[in-house]
Amino acid sequence: MSSKSKKSSKKVEEYMDRVNKAIQILQLITSDPTTPRNIRKAAKESIDQLQSDKLSLAARASNVIDILDEISQDPNIPVYTRTKIWQAISFLEGIRD
């Protein structure tokens, strides 16, 4: 295995780890009955997008960051849920093609 492909596979592994951590956080949000329904729905949509294979990993992460950024602005969102959303965003922000 060449040095470049080792780096590449290690990077993909790191990105998948970041995506999985973001998904875990989003699953907590979707299963929290105190979170407003529209926020839970957006979190579920984000999980679905992250698990889809239609786009590159970086494109999926970027799309989900946009969704999460938008819902984090919702005035009805509980503070602890907003914090979880920011956590998920921070995991996804480092993903690049």
C-alpha cells in the first residue's frame, strides 16, 4: 500500500468516525420528547442525509451543517438541544474532499 493511499484511507476512517459521532448526537435529539417536533424531524433528516451514498461525504456533511445551522436559530429550541446541535456541527466541519 502506498503512503498516499494509507493517508487517504486513514482520513476516510477519521471522517467516518466524525460522521458516526454526529449521528449519535442527532439520534439523542430525535429520541428526546422535550425537543420540538420540527427540530426532531430536521435531526432525522440530517441522519438520513449522512447515511445516504448519493453525494460525497464532504457534500453530505456540508448539507447537514446547513440544516443544523438553520434549526439552531429556532427560538423554541431548548438550550441543551442547541448545544448538542453545535456539537454535531463541530464534528462535521472538518470533513473535506
